[in-house]
Amino acid sequence: LGTLVFEQQIVRPVENVARQALRVATGERNSVQHLTRSDDLGLTLRAVGQLGLMCRWLINDVSSQVVSVRDGSDRLAQGNEDLNDRTRQTVANVQQTVATMNQMAASVQSNSETAAEVDKLSMAASSAATQGGTVMQTVVKTMDDIADSTQRIGSITSLINDIAFQTNILALNAAVAGSYTHLTLP
């Protein structure tokens, strides 16, 4: 009888505490056993049950924090990937801008050289036009001189024609007078 009481009062409650402690240690989600005992074994069993609940809360809280950290890490990794993509795109854009600026610089240099060549050609054309103007003035003066000479030649030719006409008339008169003289003389 004493053994039976000892087993019911001490051994079974201690085994019960051990089972509850094992459930807490293995993370089982079983609810805490309610005991009506208020002695040390009852208090120990309640404390083990409370420890199990607190461990479960702590594990749930840590799990939640791990999920939050994992989500944050995923977002950070995605953000880094996006930043990396944007950085690559920016580098490509900068390289394209540099290439375009180099092309523009080459075009400006070419335009500058072309403008210098055009300036030389326009100077040569201006000089040729000035010389052409001088030659044209000389030609116009020469043509004016030729026109004056032509008028003088025309005047001289007209005078020669007048003199020749008068000489012909005089010669005709002399011939007529000579024939009268020849007829009237014995």
C-alpha cells in the first residue's frame, strides 16, 4: 500500500513532469497540462508548461523576425540587383554620351577645318573678283579708247572721202577743162 501511494503521489507526477519537459524540449505544441496539485510537483509542472509556452512564443517571435529579416534581405538583394542594373545602364549611357561627344568634337574639328578652307577659298575668290574688276575696268577703258579711235578713224576716213571726192571733182573739172582746151586750140 505504501508503494502504491508512493507511486501515485511521487513517481507518476514526476514522470508526468518529465513527459511535459520532454514535450517542451522537442517543441511539441501540446497545451500545458492542468494539474490541480499545488505542491512542489504541481508548481514544477506548471513552470515547465509555462517555460514551454514562453519558448514557443520566443520561437514564434524569432521565426517572425527571421521571416522579416529574410524578406528584408530579399528586398535588399532585389534593390541591389536593380541598382546594379541601373548602374550598368548609366555606365552604358555615359559611354554612349562620351562616344557621341567625341563624334561631335570630331565634327566640330572637321567643320572648323572646312570653315578655314572656305575662308581661304572666299579670300581667293574675293581677290580674283577684285582682279577681275580691275581687268574689267582696263577692258572698259580700252574699249572706250577703241571707240574714240574708231570715231577719229571714222572722222579721218570721212575727211579722206571728202578730200577724194573733191579731188575727183577737181580731176574731172581739170579733164573737162583740158578737153576744152584741146578742142579750142589749133
